[in-house]
Amino acid sequence: MKKKLISLVFAGAAVLALSGCGGGSGGDYYDGYYPEPLPPVNDGLTTLFLIDQDGFAYAGVPYICDSMVDWSETAPNGEFSFYPGEDCEFDFDGLVGNYNDDPYVDDIVYIVDDLDSGKGGIAYECASFGVGSTYGDGSFDYDIDDQCTFYL
């Protein structure tokens, strides 16, 4: 009986001792200090998109910019990124070019922002076509299988 009583007292003491541990609302502690939020990251990286005349993305177009070590490809949504002031070279191998803005014959490529607004006035030079700047809608002239450098 005495052994049972000692075990019961010991168990009760253990329950009381452990009831203050864990499981509480530790997140409610407030010491009056909240750290300042971190500023948004703005490293100057700019993102544009290559799309066709129907608004579909030109995915998988190889490109390389000055800050890149290796060639990359435009993302499935046509996205490519660069730092302002960089030159970026695109390889339009497999595209028939844009001569007359004819969507039935030409592969028209537009450079647009995330709101599908054309980026006009971007100077560029293509290996076959020559030099120019993008039109107001973001389209530009280039030859079949051309390689073009854009001065972004």
C-alpha cells in the first residue's frame, strides 16, 4: 500500500512538473521589438518576353547576354532576363524571318513586357539582315535562321 501511495505521489508530481513544458502558446511572447522588414531585392534584372503574332510564346530560343557565362534558352512563356545596358544575342535558327510583317509567310517575333506592351526603339544588329531598331509594337526585321544582337 505504501508503495502504491509513493508511486501515485511520484506520478502526480511528474504530471505537475511536465504540465508547464511544451505545447503552450510560445508564439504569443512579445518583448516590444519587431525587426524592420527587409527591403525588396532590386538588382536591376529586367525581364522581357518573345512572342509571335498570335501572342504565343517563343520558347526555347537560344540567347546569351554579356553577364552570362553560357547560352540559355527563353522560358516556356518566352521569358528572358538581362541587366539594362547589356547586349543580348539571340539565335533564330529555324525561323523563316520577317520581311513584310506578313503573318502567313513570316515568323514575326515581338519583344514585349509582362503587360504585352511592345518594346519599340531597341537597337539591334543581325548577322544577315543588318542593323535596325524594333518597331513600336516590339517587332523587328530579320532573315531566315538569323542571329541578332539586341542592345538592351
